[in-house]
Amino acid sequence: MLVLHYTGMTTGPAALERLRDPAAKVSAHYLIEEDGRLFQLVPEERRAWHAGVSSWRGTTDVNGRSIGVELVNPGHEFGYRDFPLAQVETAIRLLDDIRERWTIPDSFILGHSDVAPARKTDPGERFPWRRLWAAGHGLWAEPAPAPGEAMSAGDRGPGVAVLRGALARLGYGLKSGDAYDDDLRLTVAAFQRHWAPHRVDGVADGETRSRLMAVLETARGGEA
């Protein structure tokens, strides 16, 4: 896997210092500054401590199966902002390079919030996932708007069960059931951060669900 993060700290130098501090017990393979400078902190073949408690498609040892890339950005806590073009272009070149050495399917190029939706929101809805996809990395889909009654916290029934199953098939660590509980709300919000960034509210409206089905179809097509 390849997992993208934001640093969530006030400055790039502060993030770099923390990622290099053994006492912090947190690390990533790469850090990309806002001006596009790239730092390698951990060899790719070594485990880095970036994902924490997380899962994707049944894999819970994400740290042991992933390369972690931190992008300098203050995050939601300290003034979340757009990712500069120079930073994004470096990220694309880095992914080009990494994928020449490692077999990483598009459906395994993820955000931290995808593998840990109950805990994390990074790199967040401002990260240009569509631009990454256009450069050949990750999944994206833009289906026609689909009508349908929105489902939200507290709902229950077959439609909710289908939604849970579809998100689990994509990779999210959801259990089966027919309740729109807090785990489902947070997972829908994580999906929206990645694939429907104009609406990050944890409510599964018709457009969110149509995007989910389209992304699933794209994932199946890419793995055929």
C-alpha cells in the first residue's frame, strides 16, 4: 500500500524534527515540504510507524505493508489549506518512482483517513486526489448525479446494509449489519474526503452512493 498523510503541525521544520525524533515513536518513509522539497526518512523496505491502528481489505498490519508519505500541511487543527502545486508535483514524481520498484495497485493508494476513518482525517478533502488519478495513481470516478433519499445516523434497514457492504468491498473495515451507526458515519465521511470532497458530512446522499458504486466498478476493472 501507499498511505498519504498531512503532518498536522504548524511548520514543516517542526514536523521534520518530530519525525526524526526516536522518542516520538512516529515515522514515515518520506516528507514533502510545501515548496516541493523531498526528504527520505526511512528506507522503503523498512517498517515506518505512520498508520497506527488501521486496516484495509482485511489487512491490519498496514505499517508492515505500506510506504508512508507525509505532506507538510497544518491540517484541520492549525489552519488547513490547499496543497501547493510544487508539493503535489513532487508527490506525483515520487509515486512514479516508488511504483517502478513496488507493485502497488491503484486501489491501495490511500489516505490515512481511509485506513483509520474513526481516528484520522488526513490528508483531507483539500488533497487533490483527482489530479493524482489523472497522473496515473489511485482511483477516481465522476458518475452522473443520481437521485435517492439520503441515509444518515440512526437509520436502519436493507439500504444501510447494502451501503455497509459496498464500503467493505472497497476496503474499509466495516462489519456487516443494517444500522447507520457512528462507525458507518465516520466511514462515509472518510469516503467523501477522498472521492466526494465537496460534501464531507457522513451523510450518504444519492451522489455519494453513486460515486461509491462507480469507484467500486473502477476498482474491479483495474484488478481484472
